[in-house]
Amino acid sequence: MFTTVQARFLCRKCLRQTTGRRVQLISTVPFRKHLKDEAKQRRINNGKAKPKVPTARGSANENWELTVGIEVHAQLNTTHKLFSEAATSFNDPPNSHVALVDAAFPGAQPIFQKETLIPALRAAIALGCNVHRKSEFDRKHYFYWDQPAGYQITQYYHPLAKDGFITLYDYDGIAPEDGKEVRVGIKQIQMEQDTAKTLHQLPSTHLLDFNRVSHPLIEIITLPQIHHPATAAACVRKIQAILNAVDAAVLGMELGGLRADVNVSVRHRNQPEGQGVGAEYSGVKGLGQRTEIKNLSSFKAVEDAIKAERNRQIDVLEAGGIIEGETRGWNLGSTGTRKLRGKEGEVDYRYMPDPDLGPVIVGKDLVDYIRRSLPPLPDDHFKVLTSSDRHYNLAPKDAKTLINLDDGDRVEYYKNVTDEVRKGLLNYRDGSRSYAESDEAVVKAGKMTGNWVLHELGGLLATSGTPWEENPVGESALASILTFLSLKKITGTTAKTLLSLKFDDPRPIPQIIAEDDLTLRPMSEEELRGLANEVMRGNERMVKAVKEKGEVGKVGWFVGQMVRRGVEGRVEAREAERVVREMLGVGDVGDRK
Amino acid sequence: MSLLREAERSLGNLQKFRSLNAFVNSVRDERLLLDRVKESDARRELGKPKSPIDGRLIAIKDNICTLHYPTTCASGILKGFKSPFDATVVKKLQDSGATIVGKTNLDEFGMGSHSTHSRFGAVKSLQTGPNGKALSPGGSSGGSAVAVSSGQCYAALGTDTGGSVRLPASYCGIVGFKPSYGLVSRWGVVAYANSLDTVGVLARDCKTVKEVLNAIDGYDPQDPTSIPASTRSRIANLRARRRRVGPFRIGVPAEYNVEELSPIIRQTWLKTLQHLQSLGHEIYPVSLPATQHALSAYYILAPAEASSNLARYDGVRYGARDNASDDTSGVLYAETRDKGFGEEVKRRILLGAYSLSAEVADIDGLACRAMNNYFIQAQKIRRLVQQDFDSVFYLPNPLSSPSSSDLASAEADPAHGSPKVDVLLCPTAPTLPPTIESLSGKSPLDAYVNDVFTVPASLAGLPAISLPVKSTGEGSDMCGVNSVGIQIIGQYGDDELVFDVAELIEE
């Protein structure tokens, strides 16, 4: 049964509109717990051996071309709802941010909150769309308990923006068949309201949380120009990255801030046009009958659902059947899509211009201003990270990994740390010692920081199970560690120790180094040779292997032994190697291949 | 008479005329109410009343939200519903010192012309026809009209979507005014058809209507269709620049002189025009050719919006819910909506749902440009109706493009027929109030015909008043009704002029 939840206006912000009786909150769902459980379930699912999505038989697959169009719904990053002054929220207590109009109370009217346009416009511009001077709101009717008014206010006849595109590159993870890059058209972007959240309480209770009602969304509709499941996933991933980069949408798919519907069709490659492939979608002709798969909530789900649906369609067609235009569903972990409703069950949305809401007029000056002030996009990031003129010099693979991690937070972190390390080096003065742009330490700062952010820090986070949002190592802490390392004030080993110390040591890095006496006091040549001798003395056979058989690879073993036997934080690996090589007569460090 | 005396008399009538079924809920604590009126009396004696309506008892149509009375819209689906807030108009009345005496009966959600489609039973008119037969009080604000005509309140608020204030005013022999769309806030007014809905005032004379109107008029940021201050001052400027010396120019729309017009109505209309002419005002015939399509357009647009607005009544968050299973695999709201709504409301929901869906050219899940459904067609007719009015009024439409609001260009073009007029004058309804008995055998379509003269002003958002004029002509003493509703329609924003002309006739 459905519980009537009549809580309203519990927050200050929402209260501003009217004063009225506060209605007792009936719902008692521990929402945080619910979220936690959801996250837990996700982790379990992720950890589990992933269920196999059957791959289409190679030959059959070659005969059929897949075509995919995507609709992405993204929650805009705004403080207010689309049509009320109630606050947007993510996991506040249920029904604590609900204005009268959000719960569709009789006599309540929507007031368009102008500032919600800003993130929507940022998204539209970042996706290369033409922003319409005039757009309008329409009502899309259907009955569902999470839709209080019985209609969703969206933009149907006159959307906010049209005719954009998104370019996907190989480093975005598109299918190898797509080559280096593929361009996907964006048909339109429209603003609309989100629905309420249903909290299921087994066996048969459904509680409604109206906090999410009227959270501003944008719907991004691509043209059916995608032909590979991996490319579709890359497209959604990149849309998320772009929305995040321009601050249009902050919650990613994993937190429910982004949802995707895909429409899927296949056609036989050798079939001449007009033979059973007469469908046309968004002006793209000659396609097979498509089906729509709704509500995909992860990149993986997008890819797997498309694969499964493609295979299903091919199987049906090869068995002589026909594809019905229908809406299908996909559950994470399942092996096939399932029919939700057929054409006969299709909803007639009875679109109607909203009679309360006037048109939205967007001035060219606003569009120009937003265009000028747009933050860099992920592709810009990539260029910046891989080029030498901005000093990062990252390998494309590392750059891509950084960009795609943690909704773009990781790359920001990386850049800030690198900038700080470089600054630290360039400003360093110690007697006559100073660093110029051309110094090796400065040139390599970007690469080194990349390594540390991805591998050293990444590894520690992974082993301790710490999510990125709770990363205990601040930018300046890591920058400090890496600056000391570059200046050879500490050894690599010490740097690693410091990094793991920062997971629960609140002291600033310089203080830890000072108090724990971690400063590198470089060993003299004599001390080094003495230590090397000590190691060689007990290992004559190894010495012989290097000297006589030329097994240069064993040099590393000696270095390792020296680091282990020496005083902690004093043995610099490079110096140790130099000495070992000299003593064993196997050439310079630089010769190493 | 003291305010207290007047209030006591109203409360007496409330008891006396309970059988008229004008109210669905009325004041429970009379002592408290009278105490408040005493305070108003005291203020009045000190010469410091809050407003001209301080201490007056006002009745509110039950589709306007009130915190202290249930708001039912005369529908089963809102049985026992208490709104958590007061409508802006209710708040403004109370701020002016007025007291809400109760909520008046209506056609469910405002859908009807005789106040018979109510979950609480039909409203009965104070007047009776030949042989004592019950007459229609008009609708949908029939409860408000009867409450006024039987002295149960000082004035009443109604809502007028296609004539719902003017028609009952006409049938009950009182004054009913529908303001320009957007002048009075709709925040808290339960929507029937948002683009047409207005809050109107019913009272025994123009002066009272104006007093109440002044209290509820004004910009409300909570209503997105409320006319903002900047537009109001633009309208005021436009009116001020109008040449206002000399006689009024009264337009008589030829299209309203229909065959079905009953002789008494036609003769009273004529008599009113003669009266104005005798006072030196000028009468001009005008043509409003789109009028013949206005009623059809209205009965597409209003039900379409209604079907949308009424989709929220599902019993999930408020209102009545049927006990039938709401299992997710079943038809969730069917029982609740089937039992909650009355026949006329269901008819209009179906009509509206049909006109929104019919013949929509739908390609690829998105409408193609050439959308062709009835709703869009009707919107075009609506625009034509508005252009008709704009072409006959001297005052340009302040909401049209700025160039057309230039007074100079609005001067009569001698090459093109008649000069422009200040107001239009026509009957409110084509007949006198029908007997309730005569309604029962008729199709819903016949009821819709009652709105033929009131709907055009609604479509164009114009101010219009229905004024009782003593009926003349053959059989006028036989029908049991002694007045005919005469309607005066003004240009958008020209509400004051409508009153000016109405007061001339009233005298």
C-alpha cells in the first residue's frame, strides 16, 4: 500500500513561501541507512564475479550493424528546485524539502527559478548546442505515484537548445572499430523536473520521498549515430565528465545523479534500403525497428544492456521473427533485457503547453557570457595534461586515467599538486642552489606527480578501501612530500612512508620530517663504498655473476640490499647503484636499457 | 446600520436559507465572528476602518483555498480536504478587515452552468419561475450568487473561467464582475483551466463589487500569471492618455443578436441601449466574426487544461482514496478517481484528454512541427477572438506589441467602417434562468450553450460585468424573474471603465 506522506516545508528555505500547519511526517524510513544499504549492495555487486553478458556469435555480429541513440537525464547543480524555492538535496531526511507546488497541492502554482538556467546553459554550450532565445515548458502526462501532479513539466515543443555534438576519442574508451575518434550529434537539450523517490519496504509498502520532486534535470538526446556498445558507454561517460567539468551536474551515475535510456536497433549490413529497414529516427533513415531500454544507472549497464539487446534482436531476426517497438528494462547483473510494455501499452503523453508558466527568454549576452566563462572541458584537460607547454608532460594513458577518475576531482588534485611542486622547486634558494625550468627535477615534476597520484596514493587508497572523497592526503601535503623528494631532502622510501603516515597523522609534513628525523643526510662516497663492500663480501657468487657473466640485471639486487642494510632514509637508490656499477665495472647508470 | 447588526442579519439569513444549499461549510463559532465584527465597528467609529470592507462578511467559493474551512471544490475526491494555506485573495480580504463567513457551493471544480453538479447537492435559486418551479441559479458560482441574493453575506468571491461569475449573477439578479486576467491573484485558487481562470466578485451593487475588488486586486509574486507592477503602470498610462471628454462610445456586437435570444432579453438589451443613448452616449454596431467559433474553442481548451489539472487527484497525498487495492501491478488510481469525480467532471476530463491526444503527428517520440491536434487549433481560434476585440476597442491592447499600443494609430480609420468603441454591451445569457426541471432532459451540450455570450471575454482575458437590469417586454411579469443580466465588456486592463458604464446603467 502507499503511505500518504504529508510532510511539508520543514526547512527554513522552503518555509519562506507560506505559513501553514505542519503536517505530521508519517514516513519513518531511515533514509541514510537506505542509501548505505544501496551503496553496500553496489559494492557487493561490483566485487562479485561479474555475470557474463553473452557476446554475439562473431560471424552473426559481422552481418548486423547496431545503431544506438541515447537519452541522458542529469540532475542540475542548483540550490533550488525548478519551480519552487524548496532546496535541492541529496540525502536529507525524507520530505524535508517539499513546497506546496512540489506535492501538487490544489491551488499551488509553479514559479520558474531563473538561476536553474545557468547550469543548463553551461551544459548546452559545452555540448556545442544552439541555445534558443525562446523556450517553453510543456506538461507530459502520465499517472505514476512518484509524479504528484500527474504530469512532468518538460520542454517538448520548444526545447532550450538544439543541434550540438560530442566528439569521442580513442582515449575516451570508444570501440576499436571506431578508430581514433567518432562524432555523435546531440539532437536537443531540454529542462525538466525530476520525480519523487519510492522507498520500497518489503513486502508491499512503498514510501514516497518528495525531496527529489522537481529537482531540475536536463535531458540530453543524442542522434542515433552510435554503432558499438563500448562507444555508447564512452559517450555517457564523457557526457558525465563534461557536465561535471562545467559544474552543470555534480552527482554522477553511481549516486543516481545521471540516468540513461538507450534506443537500440540492428540492420543487416547487406540489406538494400527499403527491405524491412524502413525506420527513421531523428532524420536518420534506413534503420531497423528500435526498442528502448529505460533507466540504466551505470556505464557498465549501458554497455551490457546494449550488447544483450543487440544479441536478442539479431537472434529474433535470424530466426525469421520481427522486432516489436517496445520499452524494455535491464537489471544490473542480468543477462538479457526484459519487456516492460509493448506498443499497445505505450503511453500517450498528451503534451500541453503549461498554462501557468510563461516562455523562457535567454538573451544572447547571457549565452556569450557563459561561453566566455566556461571552465575547461575534459578534452582541453587532455591536451593540457599531455603537452609540454603546460609542463605536465603526462603520457596519454595516464592523462586519460586521471581525467576519468572520481568525476574529474582526481585530475584537479593532480594539477594542483604538480603546480605546487613546480613552484616549490622554482622558488627554492639554498645558497647558490636554485632550480630553473630546464632542470631535470622541474621538467619531470609533472610525470612524477602523476605516478604518485595514480599509483602510490591510488594504491594506498585502494588497499585501505578509502573512497576518493575521503582522501586524507591534502594537496599541499602531497606537494610537500614530492617537493622534498625532488630536492633530494628525503629518499623515495621516506616519501612513501610519509604518504602512508598522512593517512592518520595530522602533523604537517615538514614537522613530521623534523620530529621523526627523516631528513636525508647523503652518505659520503666512503660510506657508500663501505656499505657496498659489506653487501658484496657475503655474496661472492652474485659478484661473480655480474663481473664475469655480465648479468647486469643483478645490480638491482645489490642496491636493494644496500637500502635495506643502510640507515633508514639515508641510502639514495641512484647513488647506491652508481657505486655498485663502478665497483663491479658494469658501466654507467645512464647506459641501462 | 452597524456592522454588527448587519452581520447578525446575515447570520440569521444563513440559518433561514439553509435549504438553498448555498454553503458547503459555514462559520461554526458565531460568537468569535461577531466579536471580530465588533472590533471593526469600533475602528469605524474611530474613523479608522482598515478598509471599506472592514467588518463585512464575505463568502468564498469552495474552490478557493482557506486554512480554516475545508476546501472541497464540491468534489468527492477532496472530501474533507483542508488546505494548508489561505489563497492570496482570502488573505487580502482578511487583511482588509473582512470576515470569511463560509465556503459556497458550486459545480464540481467549477464545471457547470447551473450549480447542479455538486457532491453536496444542487444549489437552489431564491427566485422561482411560473407555478413556483425551481429555477437555475446559474453556475458554477451559484452558491456565491445565492448567498448574496438571499442576504447571507455582504459579498462573495466566485471564479469565472467561461462565465461562472457572470452567469449566476445574471440568473440571480445581482452584479457579477470578472476582472482582466491576471489582475487578481490565483495563488490558492484550485485550477480548472489556468489560462482562463479568474477570481470574480458577486454583490448586490457595483459599489460593493468595487470595494471588494480593490481589496483583492494586486500583483502577487506567487502567481506566475499575475500582472506585475510595471505592466500595471503601463496600463494606467495608456488609460490616462485616452481622450476622456465627451460621451461613451458603446459597441453592440451584431453576432450576439442570435436567433435563440429570448425576446425579453432582446428587448431589455434594446431598452438599456436606448437609455444610454438618451443620456447622450453613442451607440455603434460592431462585428466580432470569430465569436461563432469561440464556444467550440472554449470547450476544447478548458477541458484540455482541466484534464491536466485534475490529474493530481489520485488519493496518494491528500483527499479521498478508495479502499480498492493499489497493488503496483493493478490500475492504481482508477477506483479512487472513478468514485471521487462526478459525471460532468469525468466527461470534461475525457473530452480534454481526447483533444490533447487526437491527431498529434508524432514522429520519433517527439512531435513534429505540424502538430495538428484540437488543442492547438482551438488556441488559434482563441487568438482570432482576441484580435476581433482588439479591432473594435479604442484602447489598444496593452499586452500586444508596443507599437500597437500607440494611441494615435488606434484612432478610427475613416476608410474602414465604424469608429472604435470604449466598451461592448450585450446580454450575459441568451435566455432567462431555465427551470431545473427543463435541464434534466437536456444534453450536456445544451448547458454549454448558456456560456455563449460569456466565453469570448474569457478567451480574450477581458474585464466583464453582468448587471441586473429590470426586464421589460412581453411576458416579463409572467416569468417570475424581474431582471435580465446585461454584460459590459471592456478592453484588457480597462476594468474601471467597465464599472463607469455599469454605474450609469445601475442608476
